[in-house]
Amino acid sequence: MSPRNAFYAQSGGVTAVINASAAGVIETARQHKTKIGRVIAGRNGIIGALTEDLIDTSKESAAAIAALKETPSGAFGSCRYKLKGLEESRAEYERLIEVFRAHNIGYFFYNGGNDSADTCLKVSQIAEKMNYPLQAIHVPKTVDNDLILTDNCPGFGSVAKYVATSMREAAFDVASMAKTSTKVFVMEVMGRHAGWITAAVGLAEDAATPIPLVLLFPEVVFNEEKFLRAVKNKIDTFGYCCVGVSEGLKNAEGQLMGEAGTRDAFGHAQLGGIGPKIAQIIREKLGYKYHWAVADYLQRAARHLASKTDLEQAFAVGKFAVRFALEGKNAMMPAIIRTSDRPYRWKIEAAPLAKVANREKMLPKNFITKDGYGITQHARAYLSPLIKGEAPPPFKDGVPRYVRLKNTPVAKKLAEGFAQK
Amino acid sequence: MSPRNAFYAQSGGVTAVINASAAGVIETARQHKTKIGRVIAGRNGIIGALTEDLIDTSKESAAAIAALKETPSGAFGSCRYKLKGLEESRAEYERLIEVFRAHNIGYFFYNGGNDSADTCLKVSQIAEKMNYPLQAIHVPKTVDNDLILTDNCPGFGSVAKYVATSMREAAFDVASMAKTSTKVFVMEVMGRHAGWITAAVGLAEDAATPIPLVLLFPEVVFNEEKFLRAVKNKIDTFGYCCVGVSEGLKNAEGQLMGEAGTRDAFGHAQLGGIGPKIAQIIREKLGYKYHWAVADYLQRAARHLASKTDLEQAFAVGKFAVRFALEGKNAMMPAIIRTSDRPYRWKIEAAPLAKVANREKMLPKNFITKDGYGITQHARAYLSPLIKGEAPPPFKDGVPRYVRLKNTPVAKKLAEGFAQK
């Protein structure tokens, strides 16, 4: 009997290193050909499974799969498509199993954040109900770092390194211009609910390189008067000020201050624009000349500045996902366990999805300074190892050389298509 | 008789490599101690000279000066302060000579763009009128690449590399999300009048890596209907579209579309915000989900991604400025002369400032494709060598380690201060 195939899909916002997890899954599966047949990927995530739009990764060379470790974005396509409860979305879950059955899928690897951890768990449940043998393993990924049970989340370390580096560079720029020109620089960063990325901006400064930073966390209600005092204090002392603001900053009424008015497929508000708003407030009330930046996708796609630690962990969670499957585990997630801060040491353990799904890991209170505008030593001890190490991609003609896979389709086996809702 | 000192100052917006020019000046001057005494820097640019706020660079170690090559921003401070005509600003020019005389300055190295080339020329003229022996050499610097007589301008190549890399990375991100989410990504780039940086965004794609790009140059009047057609075409063909837009984009009436309403010290409009405006137009008229980024200072401060070619040229113009001075040259600028495209070869020659000042080098017409939205092979042949090579700075704890100089003041010698106008 030929071994059963594996299904792999990428879900939600992509990162600089999610493809390293894909490489971890595929390379490890290829090492166990007697137990795992082909790795079949969903084109554009779980939608590829629902519509039987599948990719045969066995058609890719070893070099192409290895190059995934150097390539940002989702090589097979990702999607924002959330399956709801088992009853509400029953037809979709059953369709997944039907497609898996048609393609002899015995392993389900789902690479995403909180929403997809939940989906992964439900897929394992419906398979059990339908007496379809399937091992469902979630591969953690999110720049937001808000998955519980894992010390940190692959994707986050590289964004953290990007925002810390970018703010340090911009601060040097502003410091040299502040005498006659720009005195305030505002950088907006991602992180919808939890201030992990905002906290990482704090790594722009350290003892050897003091920078007058004011951070606006989504966890700290915006108080305009107090904030303006903090900015003015920095300018009076240092001559300039750098502000890192979360896209998720909220006012006293709990409203998102950067709300753009549109919503994504998950019903989340589409954000963007709090950076210029904060800059404008400073200009109007304090009169300083400002500049602002919104890096947006640049921060999560910046493979050229990926954290080596992050890259290694992204690969490891992919690798361990396959190992766990081979060990017979189901409804689990490879979690990163920190065993030491200094020197930083970590290992991978299996965490049950039942405990992961639909919960968010918020920034601990003791990570934020008492005034609400900075990070503490606790935060530094946690964050600092995650951005360490450089792992630049190969460059050709001055720009990074990233791989594009062939993404050869798997022939369809089911007569009927599936209409997405 | 002790040798006469040199004065060095940084002017206007700083870059990722202007400090490499400073290192070129200082290291070369240190090699000729019998002819050049100390290099005295102006704190915050020319304002430092006017107010006799001077820095003694001889107090810096060789290691610190070498580290300038790895550090973005202006290490001595820069300023946006334009001296006007010789008659209009006569008191200021005379004050400069008074300060130079007090500190035995025989060499004036002014590191900046078009405005400072003009100032440098006038300083050499006033010195001659006042019978003060002075050699004034302009050291070219501007991310805008709009100085004439030089093939390109130090500072530009690194911004070009940054925008090309960032757009490539964002394009990979959007490509993987486009099926169910973001279909349009808009990135706003610097370049007030000339579209050099906008053109560099075009290097994000090449034959091996096609990307559906639409570029909005400041040279091409914005035509909304035609632009929306171009975007829709790209999305119909590729499933997504990436737009690179210049901060200097103008409408049919010649107005800046991103005008923020404020002006800098030179009377230039402060820009920023055309990126989100273009994204909004696409959303309203075509209905696509969008994301936008405004990198702002991040693009010109990104020493972590500097072009090695740019870095070498920035150092070379500093080095040759001193050599030219030692050869007795005056009112000159080291210009980069391209002697070959493939392989790329360049040399430094002296260009007379009288021909440089107050003129701008615009993007040649044959660099822009007929439809107005892309770059031609002429543009690629010119731009491509300028972004080549990587020269990452040292990293410590995950972030680049940049030097901060001691910036020891020179004791004042003049009784009277100088009130800036």
C-alpha cells in the first residue's frame, strides 16, 4: 500500500519566514517517503482544498524547496477565509474531508495564526466524527505574536527586527536634522490587538544608543494631553522625539483611532492611518515639524532583514509538525518553549490545539513602563533574543533573489466543484 | 607655519551614506597633515559656521571615523538653511569668512545638494572679493539624484536599492494574498521634482521576476481615468497590482497632489500622503481592497540595505574633494563619470560649480515607457549598476551598531555671537 499524502496550506497574513515553515514540512516529509507520500499544497490556502485546487509539491526541485527559506510571502498563496463553527460550516468541513479522501490525505498541516489553529482543531474533530483517519497539526505563524502556549510565534521576530532597525535608522536621521527641520518622527506599526510589535520598536534604543522614544500601545488608552506632554519632554531634553504607534491604538471610548472604515473577510476593521493622525495632533498642538512613516506590508515582507532566530524557529515548527504526525499525534501544534533567557535557549514541544484555539496572548502588563510609553527590562529580556542574528537572502543585480515555484496542479478527482459561500 | 585647517559641513536632507563622504574627507585629510591641519566640522551644518559652533574632529579616534562609513544620517548634524544671493545675504557670507579667518580655515568642504552647491560657489566668490584665500569644494549628496554634471549622486543608489527591494518584497506578499484579500499595494517614494527614485522602484521587477507594476512619475501628469485602466489591466492579467507613486505627483493644473499644506525652511512644500490618496481613488473607483506604505525617512536612512556601489562613491567624492583642494582647485565638485555600463566602470573628475549650481537634472524622457507608467531599458542600464552590491553594517543584539561621535566643541575665538535671521 502506498503511503498516505500530506496536505499543507498557508493561512492569513503572510510573513518573511512562513515559507521556511513550508520548507520544514516538505523537506522533512521527503525524508520519510515510506510513511508520507507527496506533500500536496492548497492553492491560496484552505480555499484550494475546498475547490480541489491543489499543488503537487513533489514537482519542485530540492533547490527550489530550499530557496523557500530565503523567500518571504506565501509560496502557494494564502487566504483570509475563516471556517465557522462545525454546525454552521458543516458543508465546508465535510467537503474538506471529501477532497482529502479523494487524494488520500492522511496528514493535515495548517500554517497560520489563531483563526487557523481553530480551523485545524475542527478539521480533526470532523474527521473523527466522519471516521476518516487524519492527523491534523497546526504550524504556528503570525507577525502579531498573539498565539498562546508558544513562547513566541514564527514571523514575529523578523518584524520585530525590522521595526527596531528602522526606528533606530530614522532616529539617527531625525537627530541630525532636528536643529532646523523635523523634530518629530512617527512610525506606525502592525499589531491589531496586542502590542508585541510596538514593544519591539523599543529595541531601537539600548544603553549604548539612547533614543527619545514614545510608544503608543494598543493596550494603553490614548490620552492626548499626557502624550503631548511626554513628546514635549523628550524634545526639550533631546531636541527631537520618535513615536512608535500601534495600528490598534484606541481612544477612551474603545474606538480604534486609525479605523479606515473598511473590513476584511474575517470582519476585522482594515486599519492604517493612525501614524499621520498622531503626527497631525503633534503639529497642531505643539507646532513641531514632523515626518511619518507607515511601513505596512514592508515590515512583514522584509526577508532581507529577517531574524536568524526567527528563521530557524519557522523551519523548526515545520519540521516538528511532520515529526509529530509521524509519531501519531493529532490536533497538536509545535510550540516554542524557552528554556533560558541568557544564553537564549529554546526547544519544540507539542501543545494541544484545544488549549490554543480562539485565544490571544496579550502583552504582559509588566512589559510596559509605568508611564505607559516605554518597555521594561522584562520586555527586553523576552524580545531581545527573538531578533538576534542575520540571515540575508542571496542578492542578484542589487535586489534579493526570491524563488517562485512552478506550483504544478494536481489533477482533479472529484466530479463536482464547490461553490464558496 | 602650521598648516591651515579644513571646514566640513553637511547640508540638507541626510542619507544612508553621507557619513561615508565625511569619512572620505577626514581620513584623506589626516593622511596629509603637513598640508591640512585639523578638520573642523560645523555643528548642524552651515549654521555651525555662522554661530561659531564648531566641532573638532581630531578628537575622534580612527575607529570612530571609520565607523562613519557604516552609519547613516549626518554625524555632525545637518540643516535646512539656504544662504541667498551675495548681496541679500552679504552679512552671512562675511560672517562665514570671519569665522574661517578666526580658525585659520583654508579649505571649505560643503556636503550637500543643489542648494549647497550654490552656497559653496558663493562662499568661494565672497572669499575672493574679501581677499581671503580659501578653496571651496562641494561634495555631492542627495537622494534625489538631481545634481547635474555628475552621472549620479551619492545617497541615491542606496534609496534606489531600498525601494526596489521593498517593492519586490511587498509584491511577493500581495501576490500570495490577492485571491481573497489585498489586490492593490501602493508605495509612496521620495523625489520632489525628478522621478529618479520612482524609476528605481521599477528595478523591483526583472525578466526572472515579473511584477505587475504601475509607476506614477512626477514628470507625468496624473490622469485618473487612464491610471485606473492601467491598474485594472494589471489585476485582470496578474490578479494584483503594485503602484509606486512619487511624492511629487502633479495633477493637470500642475498642483502637487500630496500637498500637506506646510512648507520647510527653503519654502518647499512639505509632502506626504499621496500614497493613501492614490489607494483611496482605486478603492472608490474600482472597489479593490488595498494596502499602502509610506516609507518616508526609512528609505533614506536604511544603511542596513545600502548599495555597496553607492557607499564606495560616497567615500570617493569625500576623498577626491580633499585631493582636489590639495591640487589647488577651487569652486569645484568631484563628479562621478561613468565610463562603461557593462561592466559598470566609473571615475571621479572635477566639475566647475559655476555650471552646477541652481540647476536640476531631470529624468530623461527615454527612461519612461510610452504609456507613462514604467521604465525602459535605457533606465535599467543606467539605474541597475547603482544599486549593486551589499555592504551591511555590523549588528549587535539584532540591530545595526551605528557610531555616535563625541563631537567635541572647538573653543570660540570671536567675541560676538551671530544672530540668525
